[in-house]
Amino acid sequence: MSTELHPALRQSLFIAGTDTEVGKTTVAVQLLRALAGTGLKVAAMKPVAAGATMTSHGWRNDDALDLAAAASVQLPYEWLNPCCLPTPTAPHLAALDAGTRIEIPPIVAAFQQIRARSELIIVEGAGGWLAPIAARGPGGGFPTMEDVALALGLPVVLVVGLRLGCLNHTLLTVAAIERSGLPLAGWIANPIDPHFADTRRYVEFLAGRLAEPLLWHAPRVILPGQ
């Protein structure tokens, strides 16, 4: 990612995705490196991570470690990734497997600690926007990653994994973000399927359909008009 960042990327952000495995971590790492390269005190956060390895320091998630390595502010792992769950599955199921429950207040507390030590924070979500974090909440609802994003109150950047089906996923996710009331700063095009023949046409469609700007594109994307 170039250090000539779109202005909307020069702020604390919540990185969401149209699905799991669409490149949220890759995008977040490159954004962290670009921001750190400008001299800013940039910190990373992965509030919830499902899929971890036991180390001599406890459970550790590879994505969270990659984010930490790219940031210019180093943090206690428990702040960076307050909910680290061993099983690589939906967060609420990973929590059940671990015999625990994902609670939002400890995530917010960790975020406040990080904010006190940094100028910008790049927060990466887990799975898609509505990935469940609990089977049922205290009020009878079903908490999701949207609730985590709302608690942190950051503008959202949506990573679009360019593959068959992503147009529907993108439009549904954008509609859900807009309903939440959080600002959608823009979207990032990430060509995750190297054999997908309609990358250019999908980018053209989304660029014409979405009001929010295309903030950055991974190197293999062909932009409209090119």
C-alpha cells in the first residue's frame, strides 16, 4: 500500500469484510505499515480471534501477531487481542468450545488503554459484519461483530473480496453498516480469486453503485477506465 493514502484512511478505523477469508488482515497489515511509515504512532487491535495456537505465552492468533508486527506501537497481547479463542470457527461457537463468553465491555476497556498510547488504531473485525459473537445476549438478542464496532464507534472500511457472489455480499453488508449508523469511510477491492474473469466488471459495477469511495485496490485489480 502506497504512503500516498486516501485521506479517509488517515484515521482510526474498523476494518470489516464482506465475508471471512477476504483479506481483512492483509489489508490491515499494509495499512498499518503505510501509516507507521508516515511517523504516526499507530496501534493495532483484533478484538476477537477464533483460531489460535498454544505458545509459552498462552494462546496466540496468527492474524493478531501479524497486526502487532506491522504497528509502530507495541502493546500487551491481552490488549491487542482480548478475546483469543482456540477453535477456528464462528466466534460464538469458538467461545462455547472454550467454555467462555465474548463480552464487549472488556474489549472497550482494552481499546481505551490502546487509545491512550497511540495516535491511530486500526481494528480488524472477525468474519463478516454480522458474524455472531454470542448465541444469545443478556437482553435476548444475538450480539454480532456489528455490536463490537458500535461499541468502539469507529468509521468502517469494507474489504471486498472479489469473487463470484461478492456483489450480493457487498450490497448487503453496506446496507447493514449504513443501518447501524456508523460512517462507512469507503471500500477496498481485493482480488482473492486469481482465476476470476470478471474482476474488472465487478469493480466497475461497485464503483458505480456505491456512494462511498474506492479507497485502495490490491495490485491485481484493474480499475475502471484502465
